[in-house]
Amino acid sequence: MKYQVKLPTTGHSFTANADETILAAALHSSVSLPYGCRGGRCGACKGKILKGEIRYKETPKGLTEQMQQHNYALLCQAHACSDLEIAVDEVDKFSKIKIMNMPAKVARLEQLSHDVMRVYLKLPENIRMQFFAGQYLDIIQDTGEHRSFSIANAPHDDELVELHIRHIDGGEYTQYIFDRMKIGEILRIEAPLGNFTLNESSPRPMVLMAGGTGFAPLKGMLEHAFHIGLEKPMHLFWGVRSRRDLYMPDLPLEWARRYPLFRYTPVLSEPQADDNWTGETGLVHETVMQHYPDMKDLDIYMSGSPEMVYTARDCFMKLGVAEKQLFSDAFEFNSQMD
């Protein structure tokens, strides 16, 4: 079955098949709706159902009772059961960015640490992928399953697409990447995806908070900011367990030397005895709050595990940070990152 979905706020419409989510149908029709994790937890894709009926395969974790009472749905998980009218704001910034399904060749593999592999992909010569710093791509497996990975390079440096992939215990796909992926191998990818990008027009200072390989999209954002000469304070906090998990330790230090408005604070939650660590320890979001007890005038960019991002979001909002000043990227590890 196919259903018509209308967006009265913009006058746009698109067709949704019953077996695809409303968000997927919109993106395939080049209608740019807001979204984040695509796993039903972050709530970035919510829209108000004005007319019609929807269903979920499973109730999303991010869908609260209050949202349901006011007819809000999470469009990354909702399926149409009838023609629909939905109140949701489109994202003008992404309207000219085309999501493409295309082949990509593995050009280089570089193990950065005990559990992080840097994978460089080369797109076909006749394809130029436009993207914003902070977006991600999906690797589409032969089974049709998608695995999501952040793009770690900035748009101006697009000869190769850079990914930082962490080995996950028990993760079949990341085990394959570490043990059997070969240079020259052809993958199929869908890109660019996601709304996690810089608000370049904001005058507010930026705090960027990474957990583990959540450093990847923030690296792309910062390199883009440096490239365009963004003149405002930027402070990166990178939280990992021990010193060996800072898999590109020299890069932020080099940024700090080159750019006077940039600061860098690594944070170890479980420093080892041989780390000889004298820096910050504990949870990274708590370190951010210690450095910035008054956060109301900051833009905060968060990337890492869902637990880290959602815990930090709640804490920061309790300190008075407006939701519009919080930007996040959190992948569902079980469904997308294994």
C-alpha cells in the first residue's frame, strides 16, 4: 500500500509505502526532515500527526506518554496506515544535498589504536558527494542491513571519505573490518545522512563533547570551522577510559597550537597506573559542567554513545541550556554499529 503524506507547514508532500518509515520515505523523495539517531531514541524527528493513522513495529524508546497524548510521532520509526498530514519543520539547509546510493572502494586501512581502525573510502571519479561536516553514511551489507559511521573529514578535504571505526566485542561487522576487509574492496554506501552539523551563524561560543569515536564527526566540524575561519571560542572535551583510547592524541594538541580560540581537554574515566595521568578524570559531561557552571550562552555539540549523550543532555538542560543550543549525534550501537 502507498499513502500520501502532506506537510501543511511547507506545502510539500510525498508518497510513503506501508513497509517503510515516514522519515525514509521523505528522504527518498528529497524532503529534508530533521532527524538524528534513526533509532527512535533521540526525538529529533518528532512530528505532530494532524490527520491519519500510523503504526510502529515496536514503541520507540524516545516516545513519551506526553508526546503520544499530544499526537506526536517519531517519524524515523513510524509507518503510515493511511494518508497523513503532519506538522513538522523541514530543514532548509539540507534541501540541496542529495542522498545517494553508490559504490565506494576501500582505499586505505590504518589501525589508529588497539580498537580503532581508520578506513578511507574512494568514491567513483564521476561522483562528487556534497555533505556537511558532522554528517554520516551507511554501509549497506549484502543482507540489506545498514551500518552507520560518522564522516570524519571536512567537506573541503573530500578526495577520500574518512571513517573511524571502533571494534565492538561480539560485533560481527566490526570484526570483519578489523580481520578481513581488504584494500580495493567495493562497498555500497548511502550518504550523506544526518542533521548533526555546525550552526555557523550562531555567535555563541562552542563546546564540543566527544566520547570515544564520537571524536570523528567533531573532527570534521572543527576542521571545517578552522578552514572557513570561524572566529569564536571552541573547546573540545574528549572522554575515553584510559590514555590508550585517545587514538589521535596529537591532533587536538596541534589544533590548540595553531588556533588561539581553540582549547582541548581530554578526560579519562578509568586511567591506568602506567598512564601517569595528571589531567582531568571522571565522566566527560561532568568535567564540562565543572569548566562551565554557567552554560546558558553556549552551543554544545555532543557525539558518542546514546547513554553519554542523553545523560549529558538532561544535565545541561537542568542548568538552563535551551534545547535549540544542544546538538547531538548518538548511534544505536546494537542495531547499527555492530
